[in-house]
Amino acid sequence: MPLDRTERIIAFAVASVGGISIIAIVAVFVGRAANADFTNGAWPAVAMLPLVGLPITLIALIIFMIMTTVRRNRLARDAGE
């Protein structure tokens, strides 16, 4: 069963936002190990990105799972009739 357009967009959003958040977490770990100054430059945004990105990823993942379940139930119901 191929995914429809909305499901593909949500799956891509889950993967991209989640991946960027994980990369930001790794960057914060490396920055802390290198004693970087987290008050200047892009560091404040990098440090805050996982705090916003990971909840968005979780919500989008739940929406994706609900949409996929509804579509599969609908296809199974239509195939049974």
C-alpha cells in the first residue's frame, strides 16, 4: 500500500525535524565538551531546537500513526464488502 501525499509529508516532517533535533543534541554535547560560550552566536538556537523539535516530532508521529490506521481500516472494510 503506497502512502498518500499527506502521509508522505508527515513522515518526511517526522524524519527531518527529528533528525535535526538529534543533530542539535549532539552539537550541544560537543559544544559543552569544547567549553563553547552558549550565550553568543547560533548556540542559543541550537540549544533550544531540541526543546521544540522533539515534541513536534512526537505529535506528528502520533498523527501519522492515526492516519495510517484509519486508512488501513478503511481499506480493509472496503475489501471485505
